[in-house]
Amino acid sequence: TPIVRASNWPTLEIKKTTLEDLSAADAGDEYEEEAPAVAADTGAGAGAAAWDDDFGMEDAVAGIGGDDGFDLGDDDDMGWGDDLDGLGDIGGDDIASDQVDDMEAFNEISGDVGFQMPPAGRPAAACWVANSSHAADHMAAGGASSAMQLLHRQIAASDFSKLKGPMLGCYLSSTVSLPGVPGSGSMIIPLMRNDAAGHPGNDSLPRTSLTMKSLVAGIRMGYKYFQTGKFNEAKNAFSEVLSQIPLTVSENRSQANEMKEMVEICREYITAIRIKEAITAAGADPVRSTELSAYFTHCNLQPVHLLLALRSAMGTAFKHKNFIVAASFARRLLELPDMRSERNADLRMKATKVLQRSEQMARNEHTLNYKENTAFSIDCKDLVPVYTGEESVKCSYSGSVYKGTSMKGQIDVTDGFCTVGVETIGLVTGK
């Protein structure tokens, strides 16, 4: 007997694992199910199991050519019952389709399931530029170039040196710096003027430092200086308001109309102050001083200031014996409502005497370039009348008129930063 079949080898008991016990139990069940079938087959073929038979060749030979023998036809499965026809096409495509894609579940996640990266928002400065065509909003967003382009297209602004202060104010007043924790930088927080009902989102607009309140304060300061005879200070006050108006945003149509009226007020007072300065310079010339005094009274001033202008013009004309125009100034002075008050009683008496005396003399000592009953504008450069029908050019922002075309393409004398003779859309007051 070979060594491997010896039975005298020592044995060591090894415990089976749980998995091996389960596998053995499954194998025993399969054996019990197959055992009856094997026994039936053994009983049926007991007579043919002898060692000396010829494997049943006699039956096979006898059955050749009959229906009960071997059928070797190519259309049957020869009795094996392999059922290969039921397998279908076992090509590579079906095998590949049975493979499971581990990432397929992630591809089927809808937009409402799981985490979504929030969409990138627009910075406030980009919203301000996109939502407004006002130069102040563009300057608040830091777009100095686009703000200057808008001012150039809308009011023909060319010299921005006088607009530097208001433009910087718009930029600095649109944000605040919020300090962070120690060691970290500050955060820039945009200030918005349309966030009263909540954050406006992409419709936001910046808050600016210039408001109607500041413009009204500047106009009143100019009135005060003009009333007290401080003409240089008054001129500076009105000029400052003119430089602030293009960078002030109105809240409604009423404020927009008021801003346009302020432009006319500033123009009239600046022109009046320049005429007053010219009167002082032309004191030795009776003709020119009388003409300038007459032009002074045609500036659109407040009634209390017009009273002062008429009183000065009446005295100048009467002094130089131009009695016709002196009588005209006296009549206009007496027609003012303020002349009825007791504080102006002495002036009312003087005007009455000048009128009586002028009507008696009824002559002008000099020929004047002045037509009282004919409407005219005042040339803001040469300070001469521009009558209706005469060729002239105009500033699209301040409305200053210049006789002829010599000032076309030049900087306006009144505001100091717009080009004369350029036709534009005019002042834009709102967003």
C-alpha cells in the first residue's frame, strides 16, 4: 500500500468554520434530491448491466433504419437536452450591457435633489452701470470714463476740472468700509438708494452725496451773498451749484423740473454779477455804464434783487442825463410789490421825483444800444443784447447765448466746462 493510503497516520481534529458548515449542509440537500433519480435509473437498466453483454449492440443493429433507433439528424439535439437555443445571442454587446455603471445613480440626480452650487451674483457696481444712464451712478460704480462720456454726450461737457470735486464725492459716498476681526481686512459695503423695501438685487442703484437739499442750500447762500453785495462769493456759490446739478439724481419729475429751473437761476445771477463787475469797470464811460445798467435790469432776478438793480440803473441813467431810460426804470421800480411796504417809503419817494423830472426833460443825452420794448437775450461774453432773429449760438446745458458764431466750439463762460454750439439731448436728471 502506498504511503498516502496508510491508515496509521496521526490525525488532528480541526473545527470547520461557519461558512464551511453552511456549504456542507447545502451539498447534503442536493445529494438527497438526486438520490431517488439515480436509483430509478439503476433499476431500469439492471438486465443490461452484465459484464459479458455486448453493450446492447444487437438492439442497436436491429434498430438501424427504424424509427426507434438513433436519430443522427442535424435538426435535433440528439437527446442531450442542452437547450442552447434558449440562450439567445451571447455576443459581446449583451455581455457589456449587463455591466453595472456605479456612477449612473449620480447622473440621474435631478436639480431639486442634493446640493447645488448657487449661481454667481453680479457685483453692485455692475448693476449700477447697467441700470442707469446717469453720470452720477456710473461715477459711483467707479466708471469715471463712462461717466465723462455720458456728460460729454448729454450736455457737451469738455473740461472736467470743475467737475472733479462732485465726481469724487459721488464715488466716495456710494460705499462704506466695515472693519473685520483683528488681522483681517475691511469689507466694502455698497450703499443703495432703492433698498427701503428690501434688497433690490440686480435692480440696485447707488446712494449719492448730492441731493436737492444741498442744491437748495447753495442757491440760498448765493442769494444771501448777492443781497449783501458780496458778488464774488455769490458768483462762486452759483457756479458750484452749476457744477453739482449734472451729478445730482432727482427722485421724481417735480425735482427734475426744479433742477432745470436752478440752472436758469444760476445762469441769470452769474450773468448779472458779471454785468455788475463790468459797470464798475466802465464807470468813466457814461454810455457803456448806462447800457450795462439797463441790461442788468433784464436779468431774471428775484423781486427783492430786481429792486436793487432798478434802483442802481435809475440812478446811473439820471446821473448821465439819459432821462428817457431813467423814467422807464422809475416806472418799473414803482410797479414792484415790495415798493408798497413802509421800509421802502424813502425809495418810493425818490423814484417818484426822478420820474417827474425825467418826464419833464424827456431826452437822452447819449445814443444807447438798448431797446426797452424789444425782447432780447444778453450775450454772456460781450454783454451786449442779442435781439430776436440775429445769428447766435447757445450752450446746451446752461442756456447761455452768444452773438454770432465766434464762440462755437469754445468753453461756456457761464458754467466753465461745457462746449458752446453743440446740440445735445440736454440735462439728464433721473436714472
